[in-house]
Amino acid sequence: MNPITNKISIGVPGLDDVLGGGLPRNCLYLIEGNPGVGKTTLAMQFLLEGKRRDESCLYVTLSETKLELEAVASSHGWNLDGISIIELSAIERAIGGKGPTTLFQSAEVELTQLTKLLMDEIERGKPARMVLDSLSEMRMLSQSPLRYRREVLRLKQRLAELGCTVLLLDDRAAEGSDVQVHSIVHGALSLNAAPLNYGIFRRSLAVTKLRGVRYREGNHDYAIEKGGLQVFARLVASEHHTAFRKTAAASGNAQLDALLGEGLHYGTSNLIIGPAGSGKSTLATMFAHAAAGRGERVNYYIFDETTATLCERADAMHIGLAPHLQSGVLKIEQVDPAVISPGELAFRIRSDVEREKVRVVVLDSLNGYITAMPHEEFLHLHLHELLTYLNQQGVMTMMVLAQHGLIGPMGTPIDVSYLADSVVITRFFEALGNIRKAISIIKKRSGPHEAAVRELNMTSRGVVVGPPLTDFQGVLTGVPSYLGGERGGSRAG
């Protein structure tokens, strides 16, 4: 049987997708990472998946006790009954015949004796899946790289003859990369946990080697929660194409839709940019409310405020979100960038789009999304893949980005305007002793739009888009010049 075409599930949600469908059978694999990254948890999920499929499973622990393993399993709600466990800390009982599933202290046992005892136990149980945790003890007992390599090779050859798929766990106790094992194993997975200045560790997994299999390269975010690891495979937009008709989506405000040239379009990404308090979120909420009113699924992801605050502010503008929230057509999700990775957020969005047929996605704001990034230079790549994917699914995406400053020249935390199909800009400006707001459309790839700068008013009756500000020049700079003439375009709405 060709092991490359006969794959088994590793039992970790999302990881089979990264591995190109699973692991080839009857091969040896290395799972490496520093202590605490989740190697033992992953190994248990691998064996529990085998147990679910009625396969014989064996866990050989050279560094932990059976009680410690059972405590880890219990924390995830698992039961290890049916999985054989051999522990190195009780070999005397095994030699004395008091128990077939226990072994002894590594410091007192020669490597050849350890290997023989392991092989005897393996040949008796003939497991289909096996975990050896960990290689550090074997490496220390070997005392030389040559002997260590020979023992691992001997183990590999005998296990392959028995038809066993094996995970070797390594905590990277050796200095540098362990080339002795890397050159022997059929595949290798690397787990990493990078500490950030604030919030949870950023956990990522990479397949560094997998012979004869087309797998997803690069780093993939993962999380450890009750129930085990979940891997969020890196989104590749080119793999997802869905036919759709590019139609316009109205905001429900005739003045705003006229400024936008009949509204925005499905299958486009749209950026609303401006200083804090200038009406960006309100404009995004209008489109979300209008889409929900048409019965279309809307997902609103908020990073900077609470659901209650968003709904209260919308109600003040006569944008009632409560009925749509109750019906389920609108979902507002608070995202804490300190506890969620960009990969997990993209996974959530993709799952909702594919399962619930979401038509509108709002990210409010990108400033919060930026803080979720481990390194700023990756933001463009994450956003590009996510926006391209959403566009190809016929989803209209609204992104809100707050600029630094209120009046005068303003900066942005990062320039993403080139990723957007449409850019709507809002501004404060000072005129005739008052602070006023303005709105304009900088670009729109999906169709024509007005080039005028109009006044934007938030009133108790709702949002009002006024006539063009023809009496002012330089409104978008925040410090305009008044050209004179109290024409209608210069008055506050």
C-alpha cells in the first residue's frame, strides 16, 4: 500500500487542511516546540482520533507520569480509557511482571534496554498509532549523535514493519535544530508561541517538512482551549471563487446614496476614513441596517466599543438595530485584539460567510485590527487575502479607520487605501465660529460618484447630507478658506 495516498486524520480541527488531507500512514513524524506550546495536547488528539476509529493506540511517556497525562486529558474533558500508556518512571514493575503498561527511571537504564522494552511492548500491542514523548530523554541517554541516530532509525524501521504511524515529540532541548531526526522523519511540524507586549501569546504552527505531499506552507495561527488545539489555516483567496452578480447596495439615505452614485456594491471593499467622532461608524451602521432590512445577513465586528454603545448611538440616529439583532439577521461581535489572532478572526469571518451566507461584513475599526497584528508589516498581506476572499464571495465589506488628529493635517496608523475599492472620507472643519463635518468620496472603482465635498450633519432626525460646500476651499484639510457669499452651500444644515 502506498503510504502517500493512504492518509489518516490527525484529529486536530483545521490541521488536516494544512497537511493536505492528513498524514500518510505508517510513517514517523516530528512534533517540535518549546515547553507549553501544546505538543502533548496535539498528541492526545491524534490518539483520541484513532480511538474514535477503533484503532489500537499507545502513548509512551518518558518525561511525565500517567497521572499527569490523565490530568491534562481531564482538563479538556477527555477520557484516555482504551489508550495504552507506558511510563518510564515505573520500569521495575514491568520487569517484575506487575504491570504491562509501566516502565522505569531513565537515569538507571541503558538506551538499548529501553529500546528493547519499548519494542517488546509495541510488538505485543501492535498499535496503529503511537506517540513517543519525548526525544529529549533518548537524546541524553544516547550520549553521542551517532548512537542517537542509529536508535531512532532502528525504531523507525521496526515501527514501519508493524504498520504504525508515530508522532515523536521534542521540546527542543538540543541546541539548534536537531538535524539527526529531521533527516529521518517523514514529516515535521513546528509549534511556536511568541510573547507580545500585551495580551495572549501569538501561537503559530508551520509544516517544515512533509515528503510527497502538497501542504500549505507558512505560519498558521492556532489556539489552545478546552477541547484541545484548533488550527486556523492561512487564508488563500485564490482558492475560493464564487459566481455572483455585482449589484448596488443602498444605505437607506437618498442623499448619501446620490453622493456615492447609487450606493456601494456587493463584491467590493470600502474604507471610511476620518478622525474620531466624525461619523464613520454611523455611516457603516446605516449600510448594515439597510442590508439587514432587506433580509441580508450582516456581521458587524467591533474592536473599540461595546455592543450596547453601538446600539445606543444608532438609536440616537434613528437607526434601530434591535429588531434585526433579535431576528438574527444582524450579528454584532465584540473582538478583543488582545485575545484573538488575525488568523482566527479571518477563520470566523470565512466560516460565517460560507455557513450563514453573510452578505455584508463591517470591521469597526481597523485601528483595533492593527493592534491584533504581531508585526505591522504583515497587516497588508492579511487584509489583502481577507478582502480579496470576501470580494470573490460577493460580500460587501465596510472598513472604518480612525486618523490621528481632529483638525488640520492628519496621519493614519497605516495606509490601506490602495486595498479598498471605495474610499469615503469624513472631516471636521472650522467655519464661521462653528465646528462642522464634511464628507466626500475620494475614489470608487465600481462606478461613478460625485466629486463634491458636502456637509454632513448628525441630527435627532437622522443623518443629513447637505449641499456642496461651494463657499469653502480646503475643507478636507480641516482649515478651509472662506470664499465669501452666504450661499446655501455654506450654511449649516
